[in-house]
Amino acid sequence: MSPLRTLVPWAAPALFTRSCAHASRPLFTHVLPATRSNFIKQLPRLQSTAAAEAVSDETEQGAGVQPQEDILAKLAPEDAQRLSLMRNIGISAHIDSGKTTFTERVLYYTGRIKAIHEVRGKDNVGAKMDSMDLEREKGITIQSAATYCDWDKVENGETKKYHFNLIDTPGHIDFTIEVERALRVLDGAVLVVCAVSGVQSQTITVDRQMRRYNVPRITFINKMDRMGANPWRAIEQVNQKLKIAAAAVQVPIGREENLEGVVDIINRKALYHEGNRGETIVEKDVPSELNDIVEEKRGVLIETLADVDDEIAEIFLNEEVPSPEQIVAAIRRATIARKFTPVLMGSALANKSVQPVLDAVCDYLPNPAEVSNVALDLARSEAPVSLPPYSDLPFVGLAFKLEEGKFGQLTYVRVYQGMIKKGMNIVNTRTGKRTKLARLVRMHSNEMEDVTEVHSGEICATFGVDCSSGDTFTDGQLEYAMTSMFVPEPVISLSIAPKSRDNGNFSKAINRFQKEDPTFRVHFDSESKETVISGMGELHLEIYVERMRREYNVDCVTGMPQVAYREAILDEVNFDYTHKRQSGGAGQYAKIMGILSPADAENIFESEIVGGKIPEKYLAAVQKGFEEACEKGPLIGHKVLGARMLVNDGAIHVVDSSELSFRTAGYWGFREAFMRSRPVVLEPIMDVAITAPLEFQGSVIGLMNKRNATITDTDVGSDEFTLHAECSLNQMFGFATILRANTQGKGEFTLEFKHYAQAPPQLQKDLVAEFQKKLKEKQT
Ligand SMILES: Nc1nc2c(ncn2[C@@H]2O[C@H](COP(=O)(O)OP(=O)(O)OP(=O)(O)O)[C@@H](O)[C@H]2O)c(=O)[nH]1
């Protein structure tokens, strides 16, 4: 019999490291049902032609992954025309880099909104894309918001109308799932970097997310009006820290408060602004004092391109100078191939140089037809298939975000192939459920516009569709499943209860938040009789508690934040466990033998039974018992991480054996062996980045030393420093208040889960003792 090997789906495969080895790899939890093949979970979206070809090679015989050039060649003229003018883009950056402020300008210049309102502005209106009250009050983006707009671009004297679908995402790591979902369905992104702070910790995180989904990006260096703005240092950091070739396509005219505009160094023309909000761009000759820097930076641009683009390399080697058209074409090729990012600069707040970014989106980011998207054909053993954006093919779309609204559940869908029409039936591949599309809308932040049909490449939303985030929809002719997105595991929990009797609103809120946000988890602890919510950080949970109060009128009491510990084993042991019960009625009998050993990154159940000593159905029951036991470890009641249970022998009783007996044996056999395998408690270790004015460097280092943090790096800027450290999450509770107090409110920090590591021995002892005490109390 072939060995049965199953990955336990909820385990945390990639993040569990006892050393720092794979530290930065994110946790990969599926959103598709456990019954689907692991392959679905593990195949990232294949966007590049190279990646698509790789799959094509593996599955040559008609698996259906076509090279992108072939897809483009067969595009119908109407689709080609429509798609060539479409861009699906995201705006991503570190916290407070100005994404929302930038997006507000984009909406204004494209005529989507009639007036500009600032984030935390004096008019108290708030930016369009921060539509939640809480976002406007706190001045942070919590949920990503989608909108669309049209941009008139002049090309060779002709005006072309480009259509943008745009998503503004949060910068805070606590809301990182919003970035994941957005990038999953976008074709390109604008990475906003602060001209003063340069590449910051979340810039690196966002960059990693863009890489995960193969999203090409252009870079916008914002806040050029601020004192200390230095675009060249920021570009250097993009090159060094993000490890992608980057070069400026503009140089600033004036700096800080004297910023007047930019010079387009490809065409050697100066771009100034006129009008109250800088709405009119005026082209002039390059000021003579900037000629030298323009030529120098133009040279750097061509040289950088020569490194990543063969055509420019050839021109460069022949000592010729490429034409502006050749430079633009090379930037486009290299950007789409994700080998290069062109860098633009300006100030969103000062209304400077935002429009050239829109031109750059059209010039350098791909249209939906230039991006290879792949699904798995479940009817043909999950063979990968291309999703060409042809309108006349059967519809395939991905539900990437859910939101509860006034009119019921709003489901955001990206249409990859074919089209959807109001009134049409769509089928959820996972559940097989057919739904009639009663309403189809295009979103403009919290407003919506009804539409009757949506074509391939577009993003839209529908009502009344029952699904989970990450579900694939088709028109019923195909059985395609698209790959899911990464969902990081929560690292922090707290108990929560309504202050007064629940009139149903508490449960309603909890259910809704859980459905909308896969990083927000809820479970009922049967021992403490408490509802426990888990999430990505203190802010994440705080926001939900606050939303319960505001949106559902439920005041809650919460317990102290708890760390999501894990339990692991260090030794390998043999086990021989018999479950036997004979107290009248039907008896129970199950005997299992095997080895329990540490595994690297996930919980694994295996069996190697010879001669059919334990039938398959009983082995499946043992596995169930094992999985149940891993949910609540024997040591402190937290999840088990990295245990391999191999069953290689055992026995059954002709009358008394049953699935229940084997499930019980799996459960208790595992627990018994676990306690003999040198069990340990693991705690989450976080990547911490603290930025504060230079004068506070000493006290911030002191704060981190007190927390036994390992300082890994320090960047010192002209007036600020950023300290990078690794520290246990346990030590970081309440740090926001402490940092504020120690830096006169000027310090900021971010926390991002890095890996699990053994907790200090004393803490482990305390946790075990506390758990034992609770167990005893329960027994008496
Ligand atoms: N000086 C200056 N300030 C800016 C500029 N752009 C944005 N800001 C300010 O920076 C702060 C943060 O701006 P937001 O647009 O909310 O930044 P964000 O990146 O969307 O923030 P999160 O989504 O919460 O991460 C606000 O106070 C803005 O007014 C700029 O070009 N210059």
C-alpha cells in the first residue's frame, strides 16, 4: 500500500522556523476548501510569460497555458482596443507616505471628484477613499477602497481616454490582508515612497507582496515639498533595499517649499503647474541651471536600462543614443518584466507632478491583456489553463473581497475571461452553487454605480452572491479554480464579551467581520467559556472592538491581549497506544503504533501499514484524531506546530473496532507521545522598525534592550533614524504608549510577524503552570 501523506491544511507551513532560516516567507493559509488539492494553494498567480511558460513546459500535452504573445495575437480588435486603454492599478506604500492624498489628486485631476479634501483636513470632510468614519478620524486607511476614473492622455497630438480601476490600500501591517487581496487582482501598482524617510519597513513588506503576485510597479517619490526631501537617496534605497533596478525619469525643479515642478528627462522638457490645484500642466524649456543634472540623470537612466533591456544594451554598446521613443519602450518592457521601476517625483499635498504619474501608468504599466493569468481546470485533473481576456469566452472571475453593506453582502469580482451581465447565472466553483446576478455595480469608494455588463479585465461588485473571499466564479460551463491568496496567521488574541446582554448584534458583528476579513478569527473557548478574537496586531483588534461599538451599538469588555503561542516537540519517540473500552454495550478497540517526530514547517500525518492491518477508513479516523489534538496542544492548550505522526503498525478487533475508536486512539496516542518528545512552547518573534527623531535614538535603544530585543540594523537620516530589531511579541504589548511617552509623541513603529521561536524557559514554565492550574480548577 502506498503511504498516505497528508499536509494538515491549517498548519503554519512556512513560518515555523526554529532558526531564522526562512524567516521572511509568509504564512500560507488557504481560503479554498481543504478538500481541494494542495496544489491550488501552492500555485501562485502566474503572471509573467516566463512563469506561464514554465507551467506550460511541465504540462505540455494540451494543458492549455498559452504564451502571452499568442494570447495577444488572437485578441479580437474590439477587445484589443478596449484593453489597451485599461489599467488596473493599486496604490501601495508604508504608513503615511501619502497614498490617500495622492489618490485624492488622481480622482480630482481625472474629474472623478469635484473638490479635494485632505486626510485629517481642516474642513473635516476627509479624503474620498477613506470613507469610514474611523478612517477619517484616525487619518489612517483601514480598508482598501476601489474606484475608477478616466484619464485623457495626449499621444502624438491625439487624445486617448484611458480607463483606470484603482485601489487605495492601507499602509499599516495590521490591515495587510487588504493589500494582499488588492495586489492579487491588480495588474500594476504605484509604489509611493516618502522623499524624506525613503524606503521604510512597510515599503519592504509591500514590495514583497508585489513580488508574490508578480505585480510590476512604478515608483512615486512623494513629499518633495518637505524639508530634507532627497529623491536620490530614496532611489538609491529602492535599488539597494528593494533590490530592483530603479532610475529617475524626472528631476525636480526647486526643492522643499520651492518645488515648482519636474523636468521630464526623457523628452527634456520642464513641466510646471497652473491653476489653484495645479490642474494645468504647462510645458517649458528646461531651466539652464538644470541642464547638467538632467543630462547626468538621463545618462544614469539609459545605463540602468542597458543592464536590464537587450535593445538598449545594444544601442549603448554601439555608443549610440536611444531616442525618447526607444527609451519609453524599453522602460515599458523592463517594468512589465519586473526588472526595473521608473521613478517619478513630486508632492501630492502641494499638487505637484501627480499628472505625469498618470501618464506613466499608461506608458509603463501593463494592460490586462499583457498579464498572464492562469486557473486550474478541475475537470481535467487540475491542469493549468490560461485565462485569455477574450470577451467571447465563457466567464471566469475571482471574488477577492467581501463587504457587508446596506443592501447585503457586496462581493468584489475581477473578471478575467468573458463577461458578466446583470440577470445572468454564475456558478461558484467551490460550492457548485448557482446564483442569478441581480445587481452589478462599479464602486467609487463607498458609492456605487449600477451597470448592466462588465467585460474581461474589469473590476466590479455584485450583491446577493454567497461566497468566501478567494472563490472562483464561472458561467457554469467551466470548472476552473483560480489560485487563492496568502492569508497570514493571526498572532494576537483577546477575550471579548458584550458589556450587557447580547441582543444579537454582537454575534452579527462577529460573523460579519469574520466573513469579510480572513485574518480576523473568532473561537469560543469551551474551558474559559469566553469568545476569543484573534488578529494581526493590537490595532487590528482595537479597530474591530471600536467598529462593534459604532456600527452595532455593542460596548464590549476585552481581556488582556494574548500571544498566539505554539507547541512543538524536540525529540523523536516511538508510540504504541491502545484504546480499549468494554463496559457493557458495544466495545471500543484500536491499537496504533509508530513514530512521532519533529517536522520542519507543518503538521504531517503519514501511514505505512503493510498487509492491511489497519484499513484506510480507520487510518483516516486516526488522522482526524491527530488533527484534533494538534488544534489544542497538551502542554498549554495552544496549537501544535511541526509534528509528524507516522503510523506503521497496529491492530483491529473484528467486533469492537470502529472509526470512533481509531479517532480516539489518534487523539490520545498523539498526546501521550507528544509529552514524551520534549515538548516546548514557541512564541512569535516580530520584526520591529522604530522611526523617531535623532535625539531619541539613545532612549529608543534603551527601550529595546529592556525588551531583550536583538537590534539588527539602524538607518540614520538627516533628522530621523530607523531602528530595526527582532523582539518577541510578548514584550511589545503596550509599546505604542511607551514609545509615545519616550519620544514626545514623535516616534512611530511597525511590527510584523517574523517567525516562531522557543519562548524563554521561565515563561514556558509559567505558562505550563498556569494551564495546569486552570485544568485543576476545572476538575474540582
Ligand atoms: N508635506 C507633505 N505632506 C503630505 C504629502 N502627501 C501626504 N502628506 C501628508 O501625510 C499624511 C499621511 O497622508 P495619507 O495620504 O493619509 O497617507 P497614507 O499613505 O494614505 O496613510 P495610511 O493609509 O494610513 O497608511 C497626511 O497628513 C498628509 O497630509 C506631501 O506631498 N507633502
